[in-house]
Amino acid sequence: MRAAVMYDVDDIRIEERPVPALQPGDALVRTAASGVCSGDLMPWYVRKKAPFVFGHEPAGTVVAVASGGAPAARDEVPVVVGDRVFAHHHAPCFACDACRAGRYVHCATWRATALDPGGMAEYFRVPRANLGDTLVLPDAVSFADGSLVEPLACVVKSLRRAFALAPNAHLQSGMLGGRTLYVIGAGVMGLMHVVVATELGAAVFASDFHAGRRTLAEQLGARTSFAPQTALADLRDATGGALADAVICGPGSVAALAHAVDAVANDGTVLMFTPIEPEERFAFDQSSAYFRDVRLVASYSCGPEDTAEALRLIATGVVTARRLGALPFAFRDVAAAYAAMQAAESVKAIVTFGEAVGLP
């Protein structure tokens, strides 16, 4: 089979790899669509893992299931050949203290599990443990939309943490009525925050360097959007000086995080959606933050309750590849798909593997 191997952010090679061999209880999936993750655009993050088969946003069809082995902890009905599925690249044990508290990303099993060899390959193995966070796609959900489950699940978790909702809280229309959200960065992850928070009733504002992305944010529900150079003053004007109850800091930069702290309201929450490069340090006016009761929280990845909620939002049409303006790229053009996101030519690139995936 063919797989896309990332050696560096400007060096992606399609190579031949063996089809993964199944262990008892594993499933083999033929990939239909796999999204390019914005996290894989960060050079420092890529270089610490390279070379590797990148891609962790796949959807496809189960083509084989190995018999034997105990079912994954959450499995009530194991997947069968022919199922159209999303598979998460990490899955928890569901039994440890972290899992019982809903803190799945801190489960030792979650951190040890992975799809084999990765999502940007013609086939990938879903280990038995990962079947605990593998979801069968409804018939009406395209493979392209299925590839959005993992990134959208990260947004679901982010919004739950930004507004101090329970980890398993069902996101209901109107539940954030009267709350304000400011999204810094209108790439695909920022835009999904805009869409979902708007659906939940929040007053949403956004900023981005790219005028086209600001326009798209407004089309997707943002009340208005700002250029970063004037964003703080514009946000004050738009909110009558109140600023935002929660600020999602999309870019992993010191400047963006400093702006987020300035833009949050008293007793508000700044959520770090992307990490800053490890060698960099963030300094801020802790005295001001203290007396303003500012909360600074992180949101790392997502768990099975987030993926289930994400699939529901996709199935009901709240978030779709077409609404986000995602662009399809054939697998042979995977390097071009990655480059298009690097250059901000595409908000979201979805690599297709020869099956109908639901994009124009």
C-alpha cells in the first residue's frame, strides 16, 4: 500500500509500506478521506516525530476484522466488515481513575494507543483498544464529514472547558445565551469554534490576519471580525467595553496569548488551544490577572465523549466539510494539500483515496 511519510514540513514522500498485520480483535480500514491537521503545520512539533506517516483524521470502510481478543471496553457492538467508520488515533481504557473522571487524555492507555501506521495511508489498522473510540458513520454522513470528527471533537472539549461545562455535557442550542466568545485565529479550528458556539447561542467575535477568513467567520455566525492590529479596541467597542467571557487562543504564539489575556473579561477564561513552542516562555501581568479573576486553562486533544458529540453535530449538519469550505486533494497530491494549508490557500484540506467522499 501507499503511505505519506513526513520527513519535514517541506518534505512529504509517498512510499510503499506493507498493509498492517492484524492482531486478535483488531480491524483493518481502507481509508476514504483523511484531513490535514493544522497541528501538523508546526515545524517544532513535526520535527520531534519525523519521519512518520502523518494524518490522524481518517474515515473509511472496515475491510477485515481479526477474531479473538476481548472487545474494547466501550464496545457494545463490535465493528463488522463493510462498516463506514471514524477511528480515533488514541483511545482510553475507560477503567482507570482518569477515565472515571472523564479526563481521558491522561489515561496511560490513551497515550499508548495509535492507529497503524497513521491516517494518511491507503489502509490503517485500528488496534483492539482503539475500537473503544471508533464510531460507525450514519449513512447520511460522508467520508469527508467523517474525517472532521476528531478535529471537531477537540473543539467540543475546548468549548466545554472554556465555559466550565461538565466533560460529558451535551451541547444544546441556546445553552450559551448571554455569553460572549472571542476566537483568535479563523483557521479551520477557529471557524469550528465560531460555528458551534453560535449554534449554542453565544455572541461570537473573531480575528485573523486574512480578510477572507474574517469574512468566512462572519458567514458562519461571528457577529463581527477584526484585523489583529485593531482587535482589542474593536472588541471593546463591540462589547461596550465588557470584552469576552471566554477567549479561544488558536495560534501557538506568545503574542496571541498575550492578546488573549488582554481581551478576556473580568472573571473570564483564556483557553490555550495550541501550545507555544517548548523553548519559548510566556510572561504576563500576573497581578492584573489575579485581581481580575482571570482563568488560564489548556485544552489538549479530545476523548470519546467529545467524538460522540462531534459526530452528532456533523450528522445534524451543524458542521460539514462544505460549510467550512474544505478542499479535496487526491492522495497523489498530498504534498500539495499540506502546502495549501501552510500557505493559507485552503482553510481545510481533505485528502481523498478514490471513493466518493461528499465534497464538490
